[in-house]
Amino acid sequence: MSVRLLFFSVLRDRMRQSEAECELREGESVLDLARRVLEPALGPLEWGKFLRFAVGEEYVPPNYRPRHGDEIALIPPVAGG
């Protein structure tokens, strides 16, 4: 199963891309997925509890289990206009 991740603000800058396709692992939450994708580039996500997630155009909790084809926005603690 695959999903599209959208990176905003500092995440976009640090990842050097605005989006990425990613394969889901069984039982993985959006927070688990974010950690797996972001930590190799950014180090431990000590501020990960402050990330916000949106699927489609609706906010979801960190324990949300994405589905195939979801478009998941990763929104850092401070996102400017």
C-alpha cells in the first residue's frame, strides 16, 4: 500500500522536496510513518508530538492508520504563510 506525503514549511526545506510516495507498513500510524521517513534526514523527532497531520483536507490524530492512496500532509509546529 502506498501513500503520498506532503511536506510543509521547514520539513519541505529540510527534506529538499515537497512530497514523496511512501510504502505503508502493516499497522503503521501517521506518526510512525512520519518518524520512519523524517528521522533519517532530521534525526530523532523530539518535537514529533507537535506535528499535525491532515489526510485529504481534514486533520487526523497521530494514531490514525492511513489507507492506500491517502494524501498525508505533515505540518510542523510552526508553519508560516
